[in-house]
Amino acid sequence: MLLKSTTRHVRIYTAEVNQNELLESDKVLTLDIDPDNELNWNEDSLQKVYRKFDDLVESYNGLDLTEYNLRRIGSDLEHFIRVMLEKGEISYNLNSRVLNYSMGLPQVVPPAGVES
């Protein structure tokens, strides 16, 4: 049975991707980060999320693969992404089709010489 966890910026499936199709799997988890492109990512920040995902999955090693456990992993990743946003490691994509500041208002640095 296909299980999934969906948060605003994280989707996790018990499936493999094969030719752009999800194939159910009880051995593989697929992570889709920010499917709506609401955030600006660089390769380092993406890899940081993938490493955190791997660590979280490892922490559940030996436990049953349930929707509840997937939701916990998804929620932990969502929180991790929020911290990255607050630290300025990633930023909102102001050209996104949907501007939803679900993790707080964007940080805007004023131009040089302009005081706030």
C-alpha cells in the first residue's frame, strides 16, 4: 500500500520513481522537497535536507513503516527547513506562482545607504 506524508514543503512517499511514475515500494522512500518552488534552493541547502532526511529515516530503523511515522519525519523536515529559512540559508522565491509566507515574513535587506 502506498503511504505518504505531505506538508507544505515536503512530500514523502513509500515508492520509487520510474519514468516519472511512482511505483509502490515497502523498501524505498522518495522525498520531494518544495514541489511548488516556494523557496530558493542551492545544491548545498538541498543536500543538507537530504542528509537530515536520511538521519531521520535511520532513527526510525526497526520501527513499523506507518503513516504516523512518515508524518513525524515530514514534520521534522518542515521544521528543519523553517530553521534554514530563518538563518538565511534559503529564501522565499518571490517569483513563485503562490506567495504564502507560511514560515514567517521574508527577510528583505534594505539597499545600501537606506536606513530602516
